[in-house]
Amino acid sequence: MEIWRLLLCFALCFLVLRRIRRSRIKRKRAVSVISVLLILCLISLTAVFPVENLFVHFETPESAFRYASSGAIVNTIPGRDSCLVVYSTGESTYHETIFPITELGYQLPNFYGVKTVSSGTSEHGSFDVLQYSGSNDRYVRGVSYSGDDPAEAVVSSDPIFTIPAGDGKTTLYYTLLSP
């Protein structure tokens, strides 16, 4: 995904600079610098708000993940308006991302799409409640340090996905909070 944006930036800069060079503008250098800066701002905006969402939709969260990210998908937790994808980028390194769903299919998340609605900590662990903007789906991401069963701490009718850590006591857990 990022390589396409860089190629688009270089191609757009090349075309604009070529057009300016052949034009009859008197201050070509100033116009060229301003044009390149505007193109860089536009490309930066596409990193925050993916322009692909205007014309590309994905049938599955896995296909959206393969387009947008790298790593091995560990699990998906579908909701009504979104889907949480838990993935690994190395040994014992886990991350998550939320893909919104529209009538046309899954879309790429924007930079500010996921927000932490609630969080808490105790001597037994910690948790965050994540929500994608505009969605009613809420996901719990938690860490249990004591080896306790996370089902005792999370009230959810949905299954709880757990990932044991290497020390035998720490457990990562994810679930969808039913509305």
C-alpha cells in the first residue's frame, strides 16, 4: 500500500514539474517548490485518510489486512459494523487493527478511526475497550498477569480469544462486547 502512494507522489511530482517547465510562467522555481509541497501535503493526507476507500472495497477482513498491513493473522473477531483483526509481527509480538464495514464491503481504517473508550488496571492485569469511530462495536483488549481466567473479568456473551505468553502466567485476551 505505501509503495503505491510513494509511486503516485513521484509520478505526480514528475508530471507537474514537467508541465511547469514547459509553461510560460515567469517564476518557475517558486511555482515548482509550491507545487511539490502541495503534492506532499496531499500524499500525507492519504496516509491519514486512505483514498483507496473511495474506489476499493474488500470482501473479507483478511483481504483488507493483506492490502493494508503485514504480519500473520492470528484471529478475527467480527462485529456488526467492523471487524477486529489480531495479528503477529514476530514471536510474542501481537497487534490489532479494526476494519470498518460498509454496504460495499470492508474498508481500510483511517489513522484516527480507532479510539479507546475505556480502560482500567489492577494487580491482575489491564484492559482497554476499543471502538471504531461511527461504529457501535466495542472490543476488549486485555492482559491478565496472574494466570486468571479472563472470562471472570469480562462480561461478554461472545467467545473470548486468548493468547498465552511465554512466561505461563501472562495471557492476552480479546473479545467483542455485545451491545
